[in-house]
Amino acid sequence: MRIATSVIHSSASNAILQAEANLSQTQNQISTGVRVQKPSDDPVAAVRIASLQQQQQANDQYGKNISAATSRLNLDEQGLTDTTTLLQRVRELVVEGANTGTLSPSDRQSIATEISTNLQALQDIANRKDSNGDYLYSGLSAQTQPFVTNASGTVQYAGDQSSRLIQVGPSQRVIDGHSGYDVFVNIPQGNGTFSTAANSANVGSGVIDVGSVTNKAQWVADNYTLTFTGATTYQITDSLANVVTTGNYIAGSAIAFNGVQVAVSGAPATGDSFSINKASTEDIFTTLKSIISTLNQPGSSDTINAKISTTLGNSLQQLDQISNHISVVSAQVGARLNSLDTAESARQDDNGNIAKSLSDLRDVDYASTITKYNEQQVVLQAAQQSYAKIAQLSLFSFL
């Protein structure tokens, strides 16, 4: 059998080139620390590596989402804390303003002026922005100022009632704040079941308290009117003018009906009336504006003082409702921050597991790879030396 010289040279050359390629690949793996540099190096491992890298990228995005949500919730929490502090001061001023027997109209107006300043500060809190320039309390309408004052001086909510859900894990989403409606607007009125108020046309000195619920099951939600049919007699009618109950008036004694009771003090005049209405909702700004308007009333008669006492008594009740409401919202923020801490801890654990799996699949085992490199060097050297010997073979060498 004869082998052409060209075949001998081609085969030897190919063997040397392949040995050099193998050695270069191994050398590159050692220098970069990466075993699988292209899919052909290990097709099965390459598929798994691609999947793990996608998981790693998703996990990195979850981390960014957690950071952003945490930032907004911290700002939300600070806003609620500042609101609580402000409301505590307002309550102190209302208690002071309720001393109708010792304060002059100008004294009350001075108190009203400070509460007006607090009202503006409260609106500023409600219109705060986050680090991205988005309003904290406007729901999904992030670029819309949530609370605006209209021409009549009423503060209105211009945002929406939605909340943003942020993906912080493969199957976990967290709300990153509250809408202004949830925080500042949707607050139960009165004691949560009903609210009381004096008729502005009253001429006596009767003062009604905020009332209480004695039997929730007996309460029939409706709007009732307590009317004094005489100096010592009263009747209560429902919204259809049906008489619910009648009785004799004793100052400070409970007037009970349908599972609730109220008390009237002072000397109401015949025809004076008080509303006992089913509770709805009242926003914070309306509460403060009502307080300001009440304190700014001129005059200091028994009738005026009675109306002021009734309104401010109800306002104190409403401020307590607001404080309780803010506490509930604050607890929600705290729970969400805790869930973000848990999500971040789980994310870091997942990242560690993914990184280990990637390392096992992709990274170089230096001990075995260096051994392989040495073996490939020997193979290359042998191929080169063999080719050098074979290349010298020729008939002319034997002539």
C-alpha cells in the first residue's frame, strides 16, 4: 500500500492544528476561569446555564423592585407619622378652643389661624413626591397632584383609588403605597355608626354629645332628628318623619333608641333640633375646615357657645377616628415593609443557590483542567516532533 506524500503532510498538519486548538481552548479556560464558553463546549450544560442566567436576571430585577417599593413605603410611613404629629397638635388646639366660657371670639380666631396653617401643612404632606418625582398619594395617576383647592376653598382629591402592585418575587407582589383616597378621604364619620350635629337655627343652649352604640344589632341605619317639642319634652323621628320615640328631657341624661343613645346638656329651646345621622365618611380636610369655621364664628352668647361646643365635641370625636384610621394605614405599611424584608432575604438565598449552580456548570475545575493542559502540551509536542521526523523521509535520503 502506498501513501502519497501530500496525504502524509496533510494528516500531520491537521493533527498539529487540532492539538494546538485543544491546547488554546484549555489555556483560555484557565485564564478566564470559564469552562463553557460557547454552547458547543457542553450543549447540555449550556442550556442549563442559559436558564439559570435568566433566573439571575429576574432576581436582579426583583431586587430593584424591592428597593423601589421599600423607598416609597418608607416615604409613605414618614408621611403618616408627620400627619399624626400634626393632628395631635390640632387636637390640642381644639380642646383649647372648646373652652367657650373663658375664650373671647378673638382668642378662638387666633386658634383658628394656627389650625389653618396646619391645614396647609397637611395638604403639603398629602402632595409629597417620591425620588422619581411621582406623587405618593395619587394612586396610579402618578403625575397628577392628588389634592387641589378649588375656587370655593374646598380641598378635593384629584387622583384615583388604585394602588401600584410591584413584583418582588416569582409569585409575590406587594402594594408600594396608598392612594390619597385611602389615607385622607375614606375615613368613617362620627363614632363609625352615626354622627350628631346641632341645627344651625337653634336658639337655645342645648349641646348634644357624640353618642354611643349600646346594641349594634338593634341599630337601624337611617337619618334621625331629635326635636324638642317643649322645654322638657322631645321626640325622635326618622327620615320619613315617623316618630321613633318620645320622652321627657333631663339635662345630661341618656336619650336611647334603636340600640344607640345620646345625651343633651344645657337648655334647648322649644323647636330646637339635632341630627343623628347614619355615619358616612369625611375627609381630613373637611374636618379641619369645619373646625376653623366654627372657631371663627363671631359673638359669645349662650346659643353660639352651645353650637361651638357641639361642633367641636364632634370634631374631637372625628379627630380620634382619623387617628385610629391613620394607625390602621400605618400598620399596613409596616406589614408591607416586613414582607419586603422577607422577600429580599429569599431573593438573596435564591441568588446564592443560582450562583453556586452556575459555578458548578460553567466554572473551571483548575486541578483537572491544568492536568488536561499538560497532557495536551505533551500531545502537541509529540505531534510536532513526529511530523518533523516524517517530513525528513525521502528516497533521496537513501540514494
